[in-house]
Amino acid sequence: MKMKRSLMLLISLCFAASLALSGCGSDNKSAGETGGGSSGTEPKTEEAQKAEPFELTLRHTQVGQDKEKRFAILQDVVKKTEGEIEGLTFKLDGVESDVNRKEKLRGEMAAGNPPDIFDLFGSPDSKVYAKEGKLLDLTPIIEELGIKDKFSSLEPFTYEGKVYGLPIGGSGEGFFYNKEYYDKKGWAPPKTFAELEEQLAAIKADGKVPMAAASKAGWVPLMLTNHLWSRYAGPDITNKFATGEAKWNDPNMVKAFAKHKEWVDKGYFKKGELGFEYAEYTTQFTSGEAILMYDGTWKSSVFKQGESGEGMIGKVGFFNLPPVDGGVGDQTALMRDVNNGYGFSSAVAKDPRKLEAVKAFIKNLFNEEMQIRGLVEDGVLPAMKLDASVLESSITDDLMKQIVDVLNSAQSSFPAFDSLVQADVTTEISNIQIQKLIGNQTTPEKMGEALQKAQEEANSLEE
């Protein structure tokens, strides 16, 4: 349709040009006044072209009940942007996060037809797509909008000094716990690893599920596994896999895999976890069936009025994984990153109207107001630098205050493993090895060997 309009416009311009030529020397009269009449096909004015409808496709991952607040924020941004850009309509496409990242977006990038705007994982995805020329260079746009230096970090979305995506929020990971149950037991959050294991055993003896579990998607249990190996083998070891400086079958890595399997074997996770989706993970905790839930700080959003966990408002706490005796490196470290955000198709640069709309979308989404809304309404930590007093006055619920205290007490942090290793390695551990370990189809040693083999193959492809 776009090609047809362009052809008609070209024909109109050519016809108008021929009339102008035939009318030369006629005292500047129009072709119509010299007996030619009106052609009935006049070139569209600039105003008419601006009013002509056009569409931007927007792939988001704000699907499901637990992301309703996040989706509402996105809808407000979409509505505001449509009101500012004449003729613009957004076509929203909601896809589950893992499916978007590992299936749909990869396929669309390979075919050269990604959406105009899409949920984008920073490292390593944005760098891979930027290298292939599939992402819009946002550097001049964020400079023009005056927000280039407003982000806490753009490193995950930066390739060869240029910015190809923008983080929408930050996150950390740790244990949510049932404060009501802990209070009845007279417990405080565990300070040592041994104390945590004593609590897990006691919860199990009570006939309760110690930890929620939903491992149909491998990334869910791997949040905890990643933290375990960062305790046993050091928070910086994952940085060294892709360089060959460290190995997945390192004895301390194997200890971490063995600890996860030990907890599975002792029945510390919900039975049948390989068949449960992520949504069921939350339900196990909010129903009181499971006493602990290891998850990202974004999960705090469900413990708000009108959300699935509103019955637990004031009854939920948060703590970091305690230090491991003999563990390597900083034993307070936890996962923190700003790796989730939005990217834009490089094809947008070819269409001035789409480019204008993208600038408006960025302006309306990446600002202090929306960052505060994300924090207050959805529990998403800011990805942009905010005044400390504004931040402090915005945090009103006790759970978020406790989360911030836990994050601030950590002396260091590490990014999630899938931001540091190649996609094939992530697939091997997320789609195969962790499920095999949980399902008793492999051993910690064999898991380490299989992952190291996948890592070496991935590294060789980059040499």
C-alpha cells in the first residue's frame, strides 16, 4: 500500500510538471486558466502528508496479571505519544518474555523484519543485533533529548561507543519470605548459610513447602542457581567463561550445582516443579503453601492493593542469600542489573515520520515521572538517576524499603549469567541442563562438563 501511494504521488508530480512546462510564457497563468482545466490529481500538501495515518508496531512483554501495572504505564505512554504525533497509531503485540527473546525476536531479526519497537535484552543481545546492523543508533536521539547522562548505566546496550537500546528499569534478586510464619517461629532472616538450611529443614518438617518452584522455564530456577555459584565460586566467575579464564566444571561450580540438587532431593522445593509455569510460582507463595520464594525485586508489585498478592500486604519480607562458609569472593554480592529495556529497528531511520514518533515515545517513557511510577506502582527499580530525596519520598511501603536496604547493604553485585555468556550456552543451561539436574537425569559433575563443552564451542566460533 505504501508503494502504491508513492507511485501515485510520483505520477501526480510528473503530470504537474508537464502542465507547468506547457504553460511557460503564458503570463504566469496556471495551466487550468489556459483552457486545460483541472487534472483532478494534485500533489499532497505537507500538511496532508503529516495527517496521513501510519502505524508503529510495539512488541512488549507486559503480559499476565502480575504485569498489569507495568502494562498500564506503557499504555499511558502510547496514548500520550499518539496524541502528539498526527496520524500515528501503535499496534501493540504482547508476548511472554522468554518467548520474545529466545524465539520470536531472534527469528524476526534473522528474517530482517523486527517490530519497530520491541522489548530488548541488553547484553549480549543488543550487541549481537547492533553488530548485524539491525538496531537503530539512539546516540543522537538521547543527546537531542538531553537524557544521555541520565541513566545509571547504558553499558549493556552500548556497542562500539554507540547506544542501541535503553533500560526501562533495574532489578535485584533475593528471597521473599512469609513474615507471619517467621514471626510465629520467632525467626529473623538467616544471617548464615547454615541457619538458612536449618530453617528450610524446619519448614519441611512443618509440612510446608520451604521454597516455591516453577521450572518449566529454566531461567526461573537458574536465578537461585546463579546466586549459589556466585557464592561458592565467586561473583566474578561468570565474567570469565566467555574468555576461557574460568570453566563451568570448576570444582566450586560443581559444589553449587550439587547444593541445588541436594535441596531438590530433600524436598525443599514444590514437588512437580518441572511442570509449573512462572505464574504458578507466585501462587505457591501468595497462597501460603510455600514460605520462601527466590525471585527478582520486580515481584514486589504483586503485594499491592488490587494485585494477586494483596492478601499478604505487610506480611512479606526480603533477604539476601547468606554467606557460604569457604565461599569465594564477596559473600554479600547479589544480582543487580539494568538489562531489560527497549530497542528500535534500524529501518525506522528510513521513515522520517516513524523516527519522529520514536523520539516522542522515548521522551514520554524515559523520564523521572515514569521511573517513579515504575518504582511505586510496579516495584521496578529506577534505571535513571533520580534525586535521593525524590526517591526516598516515593518509597512508602515497608517491603520496598526493606528491599532497598538489602540492596544497599550488598558490597558488590553481579549481572545475570545470560548477560555474560553466548546464546548457545544460555540455551544449554536454561533449556537442557538445569531441568536434567532437577529431574535427576544428570549429575552436578556431568552438568559442569556439558556446559563447559558448550562454552568452548561458543568461544571457538568467536575466534
